[in-house]
Amino acid sequence: TSAAAASSETSSTASAPVSQLDTSQCVDVTGANADLLAANDKDGARKAADTLEKYDPPAQVKDAIEHFVTTGGAHFDDPDYTKNNKLVSEWVKQVCPT
């Protein structure tokens, strides 16, 4: 059983290289993610993006966050909305799994 436990530890570490945040940081990140999507101008989106980016998201996630700054929040007619929203939300779920 110790070999099985070791292999599951290895695979979970490999699939989640991101360190998890504490409760107050998660409140900050999840709130900023909601604010980013709900923003109705670039200034509101920039403020939310700055909060998210202080937690050092991977480059691909940072690019997705910047996409929403450029568009001034989420717009459902944006052809890149789904792809970028998925990148940001999956990162938020990794750093704040609960």
C-alpha cells in the first residue's frame, strides 16, 4: 500500500504544481475573478486584474486575464470568452479548491 500511496502523491503533485492560497487570499481571488467578469469598463477590469495578478498566475492565465481587461469585462458575444474564462476559472479552482 505504501507504493500506491507514493504514486498517488506523485501524480497529484504533478497535476497541481500551483500552491494553494489561504482563506483570505481565496476570498480576494474569487472576488476579483467575479469583478473581472462583471466589469463594464477597462478601469474596473484593470483593478480586478491587478488583484488576480498579484497571486502570480501562469503566463497563459495572465494572458486570459489581460484579454478581459482589453474587452472591459466579459462579453458573451466575444468569440474568445469561453476559452479565456475557462483558463482563469480553472486556475482559481486550482489555487482555491474549496
